[in-house]
Amino acid sequence: MPKDALISTQSRHRMTTRIWHWSNALCLLILLMSGLTIFNAHPRLYWGEYGANDDHAWMAVGSSQTMGYLRLGELRIETTGALGNWQDSQGRTQTWAFPGWATIPSHYSLADGRRWHFFFAWIFSVGLALFMVMSLWNRHIQRDLHMRRDQWRPSHIWRSFRAHLDLRVIRQTAGEDYNSIQKMSYIGVIFLLLPLMIFSGLAMSPAMDANWPFLTDLFGGRQSARSLHFIGAFLLLLFFLVHMVMVLLSGPFRQTRSMITGGEGKEPLA
Amino acid sequence: MTIITRRKLITGAAIGAGSLLSGCDALNRSAAFQDVLASAETANFTVQRALGDRMELASEYRIADLSPKFRANGTRDPGTADYAASAAQSFANWELRLTGLFAKPQQFSLAALQALPQRTQITRHDCVEGWSAIGQWTGVPLNILLDLAQLKKEAQFLVFHCADRLGGRPYYESIDLLDGFHPQTILAHRLNGEPLPIENGAPLRLRVERQLGYKHAKYVTGIEAVASLAGIGEGKGGYWQDVANYEWYAGI
């Protein structure tokens, strides 16, 4: 038996994976909530290099003392009570875009929101870089996340998709190797979505614009980078929600315990 | 059994989320924790300065890229009698005083500044709130003024004093010498080919292109060269730094 296969019998999740998982979960939650505080300072999104109040926003949260609404292109959806017009914990009407329960701090403070955001952005970025290096080093990526050639076949992906709709299959296969949809999700998040968040964030920085002008160009301008940063945040939120549903369906206690203690070993890989 | 435990789990998650929020607010009120969070400013400053060649230029654009309307923010009119009187005569009596650690402290009228070599640049203004506007600025490179007034060796920072007050306090900002001598750092008196409008800081506004908008002091009346920011305002280097937790370094 090869040496690395022996290691994989010791636990379901390696120590590096577990540490990163929880520090990353904390960072992403704080980054999302402090990011919503920052968004509240100017709840409008644009495409291109520039964009301010007189320019066309493809997405905007509007508010007045009586109502709140979300505008997507030409579509206007009333969101009173949720976005743009909501009651705070003292029952007062607030007209910031995202409500206090979704932001850090829970009252509006752009300066404080930025402090939280940048501090945890550093932990998140360094953590992601370390996790990538460690996971290549300990072959977590090559062994557990790499898509085998046959897993790319549409029929295989379709089977994997159907299996996700069957509660029994989800429960039975919970401890096995990752299926193709799991692998695509994890690889997509770790190598595309999370780096996108870092680089689209940096592309909004005027100092980085001087240092690395190609970065802002890559995203099609500073305001496009800001829009993509926002879209990326909500894709991560979507990933989190699906992740939660899958954990709940597949045995939440066993899954959570194995991400804390490492869990029971899986069968050695063939 | 499963249903109860699942319900417990969800209740637990909700309680956890609630205590996370109030916990974050408590941490946010703690001065010690704020100091920890603020350490990211040092990291941003050190890394962003290290990544460039220190005199790297901010992107410049073409006329076709200009924002149709350049948004104004912060003070839109200082509103004092002195300012109004000066505006009425197109700021002919406006004076820019260079004080502090200069071998030759001196003052310049607007006409004197306009007679010096000028730089015109089309740059993107990035507000801390998130919006951006592209404008064409014309003004005197700050390094020319610093050389004319002979900045002393002890000087570490340049403080910009302004004619406007926010919440009863005078607005001010400060930059270090690296930004002070940067070729795109200018005292602008024209925007998009016209005399600078009052809402954008007439007659003189600082452009410090590699930082966010709140660093770009408007209605500038004086530049004070200092060795330390400790004695100015509340000592944090700027109006927004003093009144809220905005960072002195605004490169991101």
C-alpha cells in the first residue's frame, strides 16, 4: 500500500483542511456582513470604469421613509421590511439598503465596516494561500478534489446530479470519495470564486490601480470589479446554503464532528 | 428523534447567529479590538507601497472616458462670508500659505500658482463609499511648491488646511512625502477644462491619485510641513480619521 493511501485511512479530513475550513467559515461570514455595511454606503452597482449617482446603475437598492425597493435593470421589486426600509431592534425605521441583522457592525458605520473587512480579508487571503500550498503538498487536491477523466463524462455528471436528489443515496454515500458535482463545486470555489473575491477586491483599490493597472483592466474597470465582487459574494452565499442543505441531509452531527475531530477513516483509495 | 435534533440544530444556529451579531457589536465598541482591526491598515500600507516602484502612476484616461457628471461629495460650499466674498471675485484674493518646516515659508496667490508649470491629468476618483468618477484635472505639481519653499529635512508629513468646516470642525488632511513628491500629486484649480466648481473644492483642491477621495482636500488654504501629525487636530492626520475610524492610509 502506498504511503499516502495509508495516511488517508487515518481520518476523513486532514488537520490542515479542518483548520482552514473553520477559519475560512468565520472569515467569509465576517467578510460578507462587513461587506454589506460597505455596500450600504453606496447601494448601486455599475459596469465599466466609473459610476456614481448620475450614471446608470444595473442594480440599485432604493429607499424612502415609506418604502424600500430593489431595482434590477428596469425591473423594480418592492422590498419594504427587508431592503431599503426596515425596522431596527428598537422599532425605528431605517433606510439603509441591507438591514442591521445582516451587517457588521449592526448599525451603519462605513469606517468600522472597512476595518472589519480588511482585517479579515488578510486572514482569509493568507489562509487561502496556505491551504492551497498545503493541499498540493499533502496531495489533498490531487487525490480528493481532482476530477478523474471518467468523471467529466456528461453521463457521469448527470448520474451524480440525480444522486443528489435522492435522500437515501446522499446518506449512503456521505462518507465516500467526493462525486463529480462535489469536486466541481469545491474546485470552483477554492480556485475560482475565492481568488475572484481577492482580486476583484484589490482591483477596487486606487493604490493597486497604480501598482497593477492590468488588474482593473482584467475586470473591465473598477465599477465592474465592484459588481463582480458583489456577485461573487452572493455566489459564495449560495454555495454556503447548498452546503448547509447537503450537510443537514447527509447526517449533520457526523459531518460536523468529522470536520472538527477529523472523523472516521475512509476506505483506502484503490 | 431526528426531527427534534434537527430543530435543535436550527434553533442553536439562530441563537448562535444572534449572539454572533451582538458579540461583533461588543467587539466593535472595544478600543483594544479596534486597534487589532486597525493593524490591517499597516499591512495594506506596507504591502501596497512595496508592490509598486513607489512612484508608479495611477491610470490616466482619454477625454472620451470622462464621467458625464463629476459627482461632488462632502462639503459642497464652505458657506462662510469670507468664502462667498472671495468666490464673488473669482478667488482673486485667495492665498495659499506654506508654513511649518520650510526654509522659505511663503504664500502664493491663485494667479501666481497658475503662472507656474502646470500638469493636466485625466484620472479616476474613487470614493470610500464605492462610487467612481473620471475627471480631467489641471494644477500645479505639489513638488514644485515644496522645492520653491525649500522643504526642510525634518519634515515627514504635509498637512492641508481647508476653508470648509464639517460638523463645526475645520476639514484637514495629510499625506507623507512620498505622495507629496509624486508627479500626479497636484493642487488642481481646473476640472474638465473649466475653473474648479465650488462643489468640487474651488479654487484649489489636492489630487493625490493613489488614494481614496477623502484624502483629496478641497478649498485648500494652507500647506503645513510637520515632523509629526500629533499636534494637528486630534492627531490622527485628518478630519475623518479624527471623527470616525477612517484610516490615514486610504490606498484601498
